Amino acid sequence: MSTKPDPSEFVEPCRDCGRDTPHRVGVELVTESGDPTTAPFSREPYRVSVCTVCGAEESVRMNGG
């Protein structure tokens, strides 16, 4: 019986491991403003990947703005 792969896990290059390893990948909303009056309007999506071998984490802003 085969098991289904985890849809949040991808094989990607890891800078720390120096090879392709499984990574858990997700999206987080990050508040970029320190001003409490504008903070609700300054959330940006970031793609976050964590190496399941060494725990290294990488975040990349998705909208490039």
C-alpha cells in the first residue's frame, strides 16, 4: 500500500546542507510596519521553507514589492 506525499513538503536545494533535501513549505503574512495605525494594512505574504534535515529556514517576499 502506497502512502501519499505530504502536500506541504518539497525537495529543494538547502544552502546549509549543500544538497537537495525535503523542505516543509508554507505562506506567512508578515507585518512590515512598526506603526500600529498602519500595521493592519502592511501585511505581506512570504514563502517560508524549512529544511527537514537541518532546520534551516528561508523566507522570501512573494509579491516582490
